[in-house]
Amino acid sequence: MSVKELIQAEIDKIPEEELNNLYQWIKEFTDKINHVKNGIISSPEKHLSNSYPYHDLDYLAGTWSEEDEIEFLLNTKQFNEIDQKLWQ
């Protein structure tokens, strides 16, 4: 006898009223889980406008000097060059 058949045989031994109670419990549990899940999914959208603005990296914004820009452009210039030997 397969495992599936053994499980089915055990289920067949359970009285109909208990199966109905179990089914009702599973349905209520599933409904509660879905309700909680939907609340969790929608809650970030609700609180998005009320969220506290983070200023952790504000000190880095707009801090490039002209020298920093020139250094960056010189260091990244090689990325714009195509090595023709690699494409032959």
C-alpha cells in the first residue's frame, strides 16, 4: 500500500462531523492568514507618506569639488575607449 493510500485510509476512519470541524477550522485559519498577509502588504503603502525622512547621507550630497570632478573624469576616461584588438 502506498503512503497516499495509507493516509486516505486513515482519513476515511475519521467521523464526518470531525472532518467538517477540521475543514471549518482550516477555512477560518486560511482566512485569517490572508487577512494578515493583505494587511502587511498594504501597510507600507499607507505609511509611506508618514515615514520619517532619512538624512544619513545628506552630508555627501553635492560635495564634489571641481578637482574631484576632474579626477573622476580622468580616472574613468578609459571606460569610454574601445580596444579594437579585442574585437578582431
